[in-house]
Amino acid sequence: MFAIVGLFVFLAFVLALTIGIAFLLDIISPNRSWKSRAVWAALVAAFLPMSLPMITILSELGFTSEAVVPVAGLTIGALFIAAVVCFPAAYFFSKKRAAGRPSPDTQTVFD
């Protein structure tokens, strides 16, 4: 039971992180396309929680052949989380934010 609740809390944290990063990317770089902002937000939000275990493994084992398997597993897990959990949230959030913004081709004329 505790594992299921922990999984839902982790997924909620990753989703909140994804939407926050997508919002920051929308504010910081509005000239990029909303699709690239969604992809970057998903990748950053998935790899950020996985970076601590990766750094811990690499600091304990060093850059040896024994560290390749756990780091590869964490990398594949982060890519899976990015594709399944983070990208849909970032996609819909970025698309919704881009729909409310006027296109850069429209010119405003002041009388």
C-alpha cells in the first residue's frame, strides 16, 4: 500500500515539475516553438529526479564498467518517464499556452 501511495506522490511531483518547467520555458523563450518547449520540459523534468541517483552511483563506483548497468537503467527509466508521464502533460500545457498567444506575424497598428 505504501509503495502505491509513494508511486502516486512521485508521479504528482514529476507532473508538477513538468508543468513548472514548461511554464518557465514559455516565459523565458517565447520565440521557440511550443513543441520544442514541450520536449525540453519533459526531458528536464524526467532527468532531474534521476540525476541524484546517477551522481551517487558514479561517485561511489567511479567511471568503471560496473557503473554502466545502473546508470543505463536509470537513463532508460528517465526516458520512459519522460515519454509516458511528462511529455503528454508538457504537450497539452504548451499547446494551450501557445493558443492564447497572438502569432508573431500579426502586426499591431496604433492610431
